[in-house]
Amino acid sequence: MTRLMRAAVIRAWGGPERLELDEVRRPVPEPGWIGVRVEACALNHLDIHVRNGLPGVRLRLPHVSGGDVVGVVEHATDAAGERLVGRRVLLDPMIGRGILGEHYWGGLAEHVVAPAANAVPLPDGDPDPSRYAALPIAYGTAHRMLFTRARLRAGETVLLFGATGGVGVACAQLAVRAGARVIACSASPAKLARLRALGVTAVIDVGSQDVRAAVRDLTDGGADVVVDYQGRDTWPTSLRCARRGGRIVTCGATTGYEATTDLRYVWSRQLDILGSNAWRREDLETVLGLVAGRALDPVVHARFPLGRVREAVAEVEERRAFGKVVVRVG
């Protein structure tokens, strides 16, 4: 008999109306994989990009997105997986060169399958597993971007564009914890107040302040590290806000890929422009250890049941969220 599950299903590319709560066939784990009963799945802008249709990425419909998954292992296909049955795990979304929720069916469903090697057992007794669902794509990406690629050190100044989304808040928390001086940008006074509460040194209201002038007043020649994953709208300003010998790091381009680069700033200031793509397992394990040890508390903006998944996605898509939005499934 075919076993069914509830899922947020994409049956055609397009807007929010294309996300439908429906019953679909439960996926069956292939050899070396496990079946996981989903408890929580955090959202990312990737879920919106997948629903809209990603240029150059061929996905078969119907599709289920959702990469940041916490759940309980119910089925296994080999000895490695059998050792995990009954355990609560966080799934590393990186599967080979693909990503859970993009190239493979994801966790906005009651069940998901993944390689057993991607399961990271979580500490027993934590009453809120949704905190861990916030980690992989946002906090893992932020950790790699700041410390592996940009080589951020204690005492340096980091300027954050897009500081109130999942990756931005993660960058703010991790940089503050590392002893950096953090300047965070947003157009929302309410969100700027929340950034101050996270311990950032200074905030810039991009709706009413000249960012370049504000950075000049707050620093001695500019920021050591500029984090800009917004792209077209902010990239020219990022070049002007980095100090001589500074680093600009990007992991995306939410406002557009075709950004203008004034090369005079690159050569005259001897800037390093760095790309950072996703995370590595060591990044995920590092931030997970910080959360398990109560050294880091991921910011969760809101939690929604699976039945209200469209509302959950709207919080991200309409930029109301501060931090991560989590869909509770179990």
C-alpha cells in the first residue's frame, strides 16, 4: 500500500499561490540513506528561489523545498543508519554537490530522506529542537563567510548589509561573539533596535542616513570586512566603505547579480573581493556546538505549523522576519 504524507508541494513554478498543502507519496530511502520524521524545518530565501524556478537548475515537479531539517530517524537501510534509529538529528543539507530542498525533496513535509552520513545527532533533552533547525544554511554560511573566507579577527570592524535576515543576524551574533566591532545596516528602526540588543556596536538606518558618511564617522578609514550578499543595490557602497587593505565578502545577491564595480577603489585601496559559497561540515559542527553549549542562541523570528506554511514563507519573502522563520511539522 502506498504511504502518504502531508507536504508543502510545488506543482508549478511561480508566486506564493504555487505552494500547496497536499498529500503526496512518502519518499523511500535508497541504500545508505535514512528516513526521518520531520519535527521542524527552517525557511531560507532559497525556498523562494526554488518555488520561482532557478535558472539552469532542472527540477522535476512536484517538488518539496526546505533544507534546514530537524527530526527523528525512523528508517534505515544499513548498519550506519540503524545506529541512528530513534535519535533526533539535524540534517546537513549538503548532499554531494546538491542541496536538500533544492536538488532533493526537502523538509517542508512530514517525512524526508537523506544520506545517513548527513545526520548529526542532537543533544538529548532539549525542549526546543527548532533552534537547531535555524543553523545549517544561515549560521553555517555566516561562519564560513566570516572566519574562513574573510578571516575576521577580534578587534576588527565588520560592516553588515542586510543585517536582519537569517544570514545577517547570524553574522551579527557570530562577529560580536568573536570580539569584532559590528556596524549593522537596515531600513527598519524596529529591527535596528533588535540588532542593538544583540550587542552590535553601531547601527545605520539606510532609509534616512548616508551609509558611506556614517561609516566614515564611525571608523578610521572604513571597515576591515564588509559583508554584502545583497548585490546590485549595495555593492557600489560596499566598495566605498572598505578601508585600505580591507576585505569584501559575498555569498549571494538578493537584489540582483549584475552589480557595478568601480575598479578604482579595488586597486587604489588594494581590496580583496571574496566569494563564499555555502558551508562545510566543520562550520555546521562548530555552530551546533556553540548552541548545545549555550554559547549561542539562534534568533527565531516566528514558528508556524505546516498548515500555515504560506504565512511562514510570506514573513521571509516580504522581509518582515528578523532572524529565522521555522515551520513546525511534528
